[in-house]
Amino acid sequence: AVGGDTCSSVLTDSNGAHGNWASPQVTHQTFATAIGDTNSSNTYPITAVEAHQRRLYVAVSSTGANVTNNPITTTNDGSVGSLSWSSTGNSVSSNNSYATRTMNGTTITNYLKVTNFGFAIPPGATILGIRAEVERYRASGSTGDVRDNQVRLVRADGTLGSVNKANTSTNWPNSDPNSYVSYGGSSDFWGEMNWTPAAINSSNFGFAIAAVGSSGSTNREARVDHIRVTVYYTKQFYLMDLVNPGSPAFVSGLATSTFAGGLNALFVATSTNNHHAYLATNSSTGFNQLQIINIKDRLRPFVEMTFPSAVGTGMGSGVGQSIFYKDGYAYIGLTTGSGGPEFNIIDVSKPFAPSWKGCYSVGNTVNAIQVKDGYAYLSTNDSSRELIVLNITNPSTPVLVASYNATPDVVGWGYGRALYPVGDTLYFGRSWTNSGVTPQFLALDTAGTSIVPAPSPNTKWLGTNFSLNGIFVRDTLALLLLGSATSGGQLQILNATSTVQHASPIALPPSGSGGLGGTSFGCEANYLYVASVDSANRGYLTTVTGN
């Protein structure tokens, strides 16, 4: 196998047969459906998919979302104070109808507790923070002041949270402000470290507030018009089970970062002493482009390290675009930034303490990386060097040994996209060239000191508007992933030695509706797992098999 995917170079099915790849079986579904998310408004723009040892790893570019809901259930909770609330049901909406309590002196009310918010946070999301907002005031005409006494969240088991966020030094307004006071925020856990989607979605999850008279002995009335809660969350990295390879099953998820844009690429590597996923992040801060996730416990993956954690390590300032792992080194390609090298070599033999080793300045974005026999092959956005080959025998000083100009092209078109080496042949994919029938699929000979076309037939035009985003070569077949901003996506299956179509192109959902089309695919045994993204940023997962 080349890379992290564990598909063999030989096409076999579960019975040892070659498989029927002339008429493969195809199953499409939204990624939301695949992971059991019932909220159709949640999108999953998948950027990378990798199959590895009966697991499917999926990265998405989404970083964060938030949802604000109103409560359904309201109660008076007597676990604090001595004064019960009236008309608690009036607090579920902002309509100038109030939950009320008349109080005298410095007496304390019971909790006004609201629960059952009807949240549907997607499986695998990580909770980033919780904000509660209350529209409340002291009725005009009454005397004396009202202040917060207790402000807490309600856990999924119905118990009150440990942190009291009451603002005990500020009086409630003495007339309806028609505005809200906020508690918590987008990064506030309220002292709890175990918020999960299931806990937030529980009908018991909620919010509780108790008031107190702050001065005087006369009666005054506390009023609450409305309580609402906003939950902030992110969804970026998913692990699925391939015990039944035809039906990937959701296992766990993880928010690996809150960087704008999320994740752009992933590579999984496991061995006796290594159980990690290496991620290229869309960090726009000039650092933090590499994250290492420990996946030894498939139910509880965690971020082991973010690298680099500070500027000045030698890495460039572009965002992470591509990644490859081999023999203790992570090779990460960046977009063109304001300065610094786009190709970087990181020693990750100690995942908890990675170190930068060396680099090469391409001058353009590095879209894909393959490492083989002491050489790094880079596909780039350089219109005169779409393919670059570096000798990386000494990781500290990569040396340019060859480059390839895939003419004809024009600046802005025909960039290097996908790579797949087999022996001395490098299968190379390009973006669409906007110049007639210029081929997107090329077979190159890398045996000598320069890169030349492999023996003919060695090229294939794959269709108008399509860019070649991924390549697997298995036995005599080339499996090609295509994407287009105007024509959707396709999976094409060619005879790798003659470049003729082995099967009819498989349209990826949603066919012809724009978006990104096919973005990534993974391969294991006799199955392909194909990701595509539509114009609404909705991710799809397609399973293709020759069984």
C-alpha cells in the first residue's frame, strides 16, 4: 500500500475474487445521515477521507456553529429560597407576559427552572461554550431592589451545575428593558468539563435563576419575560467503524481546533507504537498548521499536540493544505503565505514533542505530497513546475532533483492536484486547464534523472470543468476522483495501461449542482469511500465496491 490507506494493490473481494469493477455497487448518503444526525440544517463540508485498518477517518472544514433555543418545560424548584414563582410558563417566549414573584425585604425566591430546550447538537460535535440570556426586571411602581441570587445550568441528570454566575452586585432594571442580560458565552463551560451532545440534547438540560431583594422592607415584584440558551459547538474530525465495510458506522468525533476553516487534509498511521492521525489545519494565524490526534482509543480520540505553537520555528505562514507521514516524519504542504517555505518536514517520532527539521520554498501552494524511496513528490500551483521532486535523504536540507512542467497550461489553470506512485511510474492529476481537451490525468516516468512521460498511452482528458482531485491505482485499474465548481463530481474507473473507460462514470451527489464535487476518497479492501460537497456546503459519503 502507498500512503495511509490499507487497500492492497491487488483487487480482491471477500472471497478472493477480482471483483466486478465494471459494474460496481454504489451507495450514496449525506454525511449527516451516516453519523446519525437528524438535523438537516447541519452541514459537513468534507475535506479529507481515509480508510485504515477497518476504520474510516473523516475531516471537515466546518469549525463552529451555534444554535439558540427556547425552553419547553418550566418549573418552580424549591431547592433554594422560600418564595415560589407564579406563571412560570410565561418565561418560554418574549411576549410581555411574565413569570412573577412578589418579595419583601431580602428574602430569596425559589429557582425558576426551565428545561427541555429541544437541542439537536450533532453526534461527534464538541461543545465550545454555553450562553444563557434572561429578559428580567423589577416591576415599576414597587419599591426596593431586586438582584440575582443564583444563576446555574441544569445538567442532563437534572442536578444543578456547580458554578453560580449570578451578578449579585447589580440591580435588575426597574422597567422592562426589552433586552437580555447574558450569562456565560461562546467559550464558557460553566465549570463543567463533560458537556456532550447527548447531555445538551437531553430534555433535562436547562437553566435556573433565583432572585433576592437587595434592600428595604417593602414589597417589590420580580418579573421574568423570557429565558433562552445558545450552545456553541464545532465538528471537524470523525471516526467510523468499517467492521461492516458496506455500512460505515459512527463511533466518535472530536473538535480538533477552532481555526477558521477547520481541517484541510489528514493522514492516519498506526503501528505497535504509533496510533495517530496527522492533520493539516486551516490555521490562518501563521502557525498551528499541524495537529496530531491520538486515536489509540477509538471511542476517545484526543489532540495530543498542536504544532508549531509559536511563530519562529521555520515553517511558512500559509495554512495547512496537504500532509503525508512516513517513518516518524510528517511532511506538510502549505498554501502560499506572506513568507516562508511551503514544504516542511516535522519530526513526529515523539508525538508529544514534535520538532521542525527542514523545508523547501516552493513559492506556490503545495496541493499533495507523496514520499517514496527517499524522495518527496509535490504537486503545486506553480504554472511552470506543477510537479517538484526533492531528495529528502537529509531531512534538514531537502534538495531539488527534478521538476515537470505539464504544458500546455495557463496561469491559474492546470495546476498539480493529485499524486500516486507505483514503482517508477507516477500517476499525476491536474486541475482543469480551460484549454480544450488538455489531459488532467498523466502517467510519468520517474526512473531517470528527469521526469518524462511514461510509455504511451499516458494521458487522458476526463471532461470539461473537471479537476482530478484524487488517484488510486490498483492492479490494472486507475480510480479517479473528479470535482467541479459547475458540474458536481464524478468517480471514473480507467484501465491504467490503456486509459480507456473500464466502467461508466459514477456521478457523485448531487450531480451537476456545483459545489466542490468530489473532494477526497479512501480505499480499503475492495471498497472506496468517496466524499463530495454540494453548493450548500453539504457533505456526502458514497460507498463503492466491486463485491
